Amino acid sequence: MKTLSDFNLKNKTVLLRTDLNSDVVNNKLLPSERIKKSVKTILELKKKKAKVVILAHQGRPKESDFISLKQHAKLLNKYVKVKFVKNIIGKKAEKEIKNLKSGEILLLENIRFLKDEFNPGKNKIIKKLIPLLDFYVNDAFSICHRKQTSITSFPKYLPHCAGRLLEQEVKALKKIKIKNCLYILGGAKPEDNIKLLKGNKVLACGLFGQLCTIAKGKNFGAQNRYLKNKLYLIKKLKKKLKNVLTPVDFAVKVNKKRKELLLKEFPSKYEIFDIGKKTIKEYIAEIKKAKAIYMKGPAGFCADKKFCKGTKAILNAITKHKRFSLIGGGHLNDAIKTNKNKFNHISLSGGALLRYIAGEKLPGLEVLK
Ligand code: 3PG
């Protein structure tokens, strides 16, 4: 895989696919490690005097975090001057791209606003943008498991290479060989986690923990919108729960406060936001027994401190007992505020990392080779 060191990009118009996808609460984007880290490659391209056009996404269609990248541009501007254009393949974007001077940076609108992002091939996005571009850089390892236009189509039409973050991630993962590893699987993308239910012991938490508990026959009563959208997975999950430990208690939100309920106290009219203290204790006992740990996604809703208790306790236990640790997922990454260097590798990726560990080939990496 070629890297930025292999090319002279002076005066070239470079399309940089990066991952800015971060937490959004009530339409407000929260500052994130992904955004902060993405600056590394942007600055290098600026120094190389390239004309940089950034493509990125936020959320998925129909989900509440599916918003414009205007706020992302604002956050990026804390580190490097970036112009934002609320357009991707129209006249406005074309004009801005053509007007770029060496060392200038332009962020286009959320690429997932265009349906063609999900239909890779020689589509409208490719037809409109390719004539304006000279080079493609993929710096988004975390999206390399997706066959999407901005990941797999551009490198077919443009000379290309890996950005620094992608390069770093691939290097670190090559070093990591996890055998008999304890998997702690949380986060809000349970469909990804199912891929890892192949025999390793699993501690289920987050939305995934709730789904596994439902698959074991429990009725929670109140269910949030995200959970309702994932209920189709229950049938599949039922067959794969042999090595999966599920929470024995949960924290719910009552009048904006945290309240813990035992499993037997459900169904409840209150929504779940975290695992409870009994579960935390049980899970820590498992962590003590493990030799290596892979944790993906937070155990609760970490954008709200009250519901980050489970995640923090688990992360503390992993560092305290000095287990070999690989941490994955943008949201979990954001939850780790201190002691970052105590983990063996902190990845900015969730689903992509998981598939990589499960031994799958990632289309976005294959096309860069
Ligand atoms: C992530 O958050 O893991 C990446 O940004 C990919 O997002 P996706 O799962 O919506 O494709």
C-alpha cells in the first residue's frame, strides 16, 4: 500500500476521504477524537501544497445523527483553516474546487446526503468529481468495510494512497494477534457485533447487551428508537448466545437522574442508558481472568456522564489489571479521557476493526493495494 511519502502532491487537487463521524446530541455535534486526529493528514497535505478537498459523512440516513457537516467544519477550524461548502456535486462545489489555491482546504457536505454514495460504480458522484481531481487519499480505515462510492470507487479512477491515520492503524493491527481473547461488545451497532460470536467469551453491554437480553427472552418494556430498529436481529442472535454473558442489572433515566433496576424489576416504563453496578462487578471479575481483551463500543450512553459509569469502570479494570488490550470504536475512544497510553492500541474504528479481527477482507483496503 502506497503512502503520502511516495508522492509529490504540489499543486495537485487531492480528494481526501476522512472519517469525521462523531456523537450528535440534540442536533449538536460533540468534539471528538476522530475530528482531532483527522487534522494530521490534512496538515501534511497542506504542507505539501496540495489543494485539498475533504469528503466525509455523518450518521446514516433516517437516523437522528444524520446532519450537515457545517458543525464539523467549525470544529476543524480550531486546528486548521477549512472552508465549508454546503454542496457536493453541484455548481457551488465545482466553483469552490476550481478556485482552490495550493495549501487551501475545502470540506464538502455530508456525502451520505447523496444516494449514489450507496451505489458504488461510475455514478453521478464519480462523473462530476473525477474531472476536477488529480489524486485520492483514503484516511478512513473505519469505513473500509463499506463498499461505498467514496471508499471503493474513487481509487479506481484516480492515482491513490493511504493517509497517515489509515497507515498507522493498519501497521498497529498487523502486530496484534489475539487468541482466546475476551470480547467486550457494546456500542450502538449490534449488527456488527454478531459477526464476532464465533466461540470467544463475550461480555455484552450497550445496545447490544439489551438485544442479547431480549434474545434470551426478557421484556424490557420501554425501548428507545435505536433498539426498536434493531429488533430484527433477535432471531439471528438467539442461535449464537452460548458464550455470551448478559447484564444482570441496568441504569435507567428517571427525571433526568440515574436509577438502577435489577433484571427482574423489568418491564419498566423507563429507558435503559447503562449497565448497573452488579453487572459491572461481574464483568470486572471476567476481566481479571482474561489474558487479552478486545472492547468495542461503550457500555452505556457516554455522551451523558451519569451513564458512562459502566464504561469507565470496565476501562479502569482493563488498565488496572494490565491485560493486553485493543480498544475500538469512535464513541469508546471519546470516552477515554485519560490513561490513553495504558492501552496497547486504541483504534478509531469500530465495525471495520471488528471485521478485520474476524478475518474478513475490507473492500476499502483491497482497492488501495
Ligand atoms: C463508524 O462510525 O464506525 C464509521 O464512521 C462508519 O460508520 P457506518 O457504520 O455508519 O458506516
